[in-house]
Amino acid sequence: MNELIDKIQALVLPLISDTDMFITNIRIKPVNNIKLFLESDSGFSIEKSILVNKKLYPVLESSGLFPGGDFSLEVSSPGVDEPLVLVRQYIKNTGRKLCVTLADGTEKTGLLKVVSDDQITLEVKLPKQKEPVTMEIPFTNIKQSIVQIIF
């Protein structure tokens, strides 16, 4: 399955190379339902989703990866409950509240302040402290991070 995902990724990349869009995930269900998750530095709109779908569908049809055109294609942004997977996503979400699950299973929730190639800086309010504490968390110590929606 990973080989098929790699081939699909190779077909998608030229279609989005001159844009600010990037792939966050590709999933394929056993019934050849391809789910392509994209993000964009400027926001991922329905129009962008439709544009990529219209460009990618004929490329997939002619690729021979799915004989007889036996596939379906969905292009969307990852849902709000999807973990961040790329440094680029962290950068895009700087200034937002994150819930970070560390490798040891503990969670830290705070404001994402800084992102570098190898770590994030999170501003966390600890119980019994007036001022927030700044925590530097290496990506190697992050199990997952999910943006928290504030209402």
C-alpha cells in the first residue's frame, strides 16, 4: 500500500508545485477510495480542492494504477481533529493553542510561540503560577499535536 501511496504522491506533487499547497496525508481504503489531504499556507478553500480534484482525476485515470478506472477520489483539508504532521503545519499554526502529547503520554496545552526545524516553543500556564512558562519541546519528543479550537 505504501508503494501505491508513493506513486500517487508523485502524481500530485507536479500539480501543486507552483502553489502554496502541500500534502499532509494520503489514505487509500480497500475499495480504492483515495483520500488526499492538502493544506495551504494561505488557507485551503473548496475552490482549491475542486481544482486539484479536476486536475488529478484524469492523471490517475491515465496512470494505469487503477485498471478500468476502478477508484474514487476525495480531496480535502485535514479535519480540525487531525494531528499536525509537518513542520510547515506547525509554522502555519503559530500563535494558536495546541494540545501536545509527549512521548511519555503526558499532555501539555499552550500557545505555540516559535517553530524551528527541530523543536517548538510552547507557552504553558501551570497551576499555581501567575505567569505562563515557556517550554521548548523537540519534535522527537512529540507523539502528536492537535490544534485546539477556541470558541
